[in-house]
Amino acid sequence: MIRKELVAASAEPLILSLLSRGESYGYAIIQEVKARSDGKLQWTDGMLYPVLHRMEHRGLIKSRWGESETGRKRKYYSLKKDGKTAMAKHHEQWSLVHSVLVGLQKEQYV
Amino acid sequence: MFNLEQSIAAWRQQMLAAGIKTPVPLEELEGHLREDIERQMKSGLNAQRAFENAIQHIGKANMLKSEFAKVDATKVANRLKQCQIIMVACLGVESLFWTTCLLLKKGRFSEITAAQQMSGLAAVAVMILLAGIGLSGHSPVILRRKVRDLICTSNGRLLGLLWVWVFGFVIGPVDTFFVLPNYAGGFLWIMLPPAGILFGFIGGLEKAAMKKTAMADLSAGQS
């Protein structure tokens, strides 16, 4: 299981990256993250919504009420222009951290 | 016998009791809960088990409430910041205008003496001081939003009238320092101090109330 601090820090870049592929909703976002991490990245489901609302308030994403296949009300989120910029920044920073870690790991085996 | 709709209604009541607002975000959370239950039931679980799992997945009401409270606090803080920037800008423009008029002896101030000039500048300084006290968060703590709104929307008039009375009948007549020529009753002394309080209090009242609420939330969270 991944530490909760890292789970919290990765929430925004993951949400932005998922939404960059098209609009989505809370439940689907959680399922997708769970599936892509083989269940190792697990959020308390309800905690996703304050994060989404905060990101919406900061102008990174926008939302609209729609309907599910069964006719139930569902809130869809999509990326805004500022969200794309924020996503690019996140990718740059996480890539940097990743490359430093990989570099250090390689040195250990030399 | 387990009744899914009754159980969801009871869960809603728990959320409402904890302070989760409706329609947003409670409707969104309920949609999530129902979706989770539906998927689990499709994969073979019975309604009761699916419901129990789903409420565990979604998290406890008090935990969710504290996270949503942080979102609300961010919104209020941003609005407050915007409001304070506007207030400081207005205060700056007003101070600059009157200071320039007084120092350069422009318009109606063309015939003022050095003492009267000082008196006018002191009125400007009092306005800045009062605004500064309010904006720096030293306003009284009024937790009821309606009362704060009432004060902020009306204090320009109520406070102005009160000050005109105090100044016009008590301070002005007994001290010539406050009297500038061509301005009956010391125009700047009548207008600027209430303006300072108005500038300071509009942002300051919200800031003081927010600080107090945040401290209460923090101590509730620690207990």
C-alpha cells in the first residue's frame, strides 16, 4: 500500500491527467486509479470530492450535472485551460523526481 | 429485513447531521454511494453487504465534513483577499487625493494656514489608521453572518451619521484645529474617519470571524 502523504500529493496530477482524456465523474475516476495501480493507490472515496471541488474553485476543472445511463443525476468534470497548464507543470516536476530517483537507483548497482 | 432505500435515507440523515450540505455535495456523494452499491450487487453481493461496503468506502461523515470545510475556507479566504485588495486600493486613492490637495493647496484648500493643513493631514492619517486596524484583523468578532452583512452594508450611513453628530455638536465647536476654511464643520474630519472604519471593517469583520471559526474547528478536531 502507498503512504497516505504520497496518495494525497498525487491526487491532483492524477485527476488532471485522467480528465485530459475527456470528461469523467467521481466514481469512474476512483475506479480508474484503482485499476491502473492494481489497487495499490486507494483513496477513501468521499475524499475525492473535496479535492475536485477545490480544483474547480481554483479554475483548473469545471463541472456540469448530467445523467447516468440509468437516468440518475451525475456530476461530470472536465479540464479547463489552467488545468492543462497545471498538469504540464505536475508532469515536469514528477518526471524530475522520478529521473533523480532512477539515477540514484542505477548508481547503487554500479 | 434489510431495506436499501431506508438505509440510504438514514445515511443521508447522518451526513446532514454532521453538516454535509445539500444539494452539493450531498447529492454527489449519494450518487457515488448508489453507483458503488449497484456495481457490487451486479457482481453478486446482496444489498445489505453492498451497502455496508459502500458506506465504508465513502468514509465517515465527520471526516468528510472537515475536508469540505477546508474547501469552504479556501473560497472565503479568496473572496476576502479580493475584497481587501479593493479596500486598500480605494483607501490609497482617497488618501493620495486628499493629501495632494492639502499639500499643494489645491481648489478649496488654496487659502489654508499651515495649522489647518496639518489638521487635514491628521484627518487623512486617522482614516488610514482606522482602516489599518480593521484590515489587520483587530475588528470585533461577530460570528453571525447576517449581523456582519448588516454592519458592512449599513455602517457607511449609520456610522457616518453618528460621527457627524458627535463631531458637529461635541468636538468641532470646541476645537478650531478641526476646522478647515470653506468646509463647514471641518469637512475632512467629518468624512474621513468613518470612511477609514468602513474600509477596514468590511474586510476585517470577515477576517476576524473566519479566524475565530478556524480556531474553533481546529480545537474541535483535536478533541
